[in-house]
Amino acid sequence: MILPTKHINFSQSLLGLGSYVLLQLQSPKSIDELWEKYEVDYENRIYLAKHSFDNLIMTLLFLYSIGSVLEKDGVIKKCV
């Protein structure tokens, strides 16, 4: 589920959710702010795939492990 397959499109994969998260991190945000923004975008059909909060956490862990985001004092920042 990290990568898209023939049965999972890009927006349904964690990699796709990761690209969405990185776009949202133009300014640092908390996990709650990221989740609230995702829920609004999903309801307004800006982001088409339904994800759980667990998927957001796994996506942030994935992005952290590849050095794309940092966390300090509960705030997530995109690495330059």
C-alpha cells in the first residue's frame, strides 16, 4: 500500500498521501491541523481517496524515515 499498484491508484497509496502532506507543509503544522485539512479537502473532493488517521501517521513515519519531514515540539516541518 506504500506504492501504487494496478489495483491501488496513486492517491490511495501512502506515497500519494505523502505528496499531499508535503504540499500542505508550506508552513509547519501539527498532526491535528494536517488531519483537519485532509478531512476538509476530502469532503470538498479536492483529495479523492479516503484515508484513515492511521494512514496519515504511517505516511508521516515514511516521510520522516526518508528525511522529508522533521518533528519538533509537536510541529511537523518539511525539510529543505
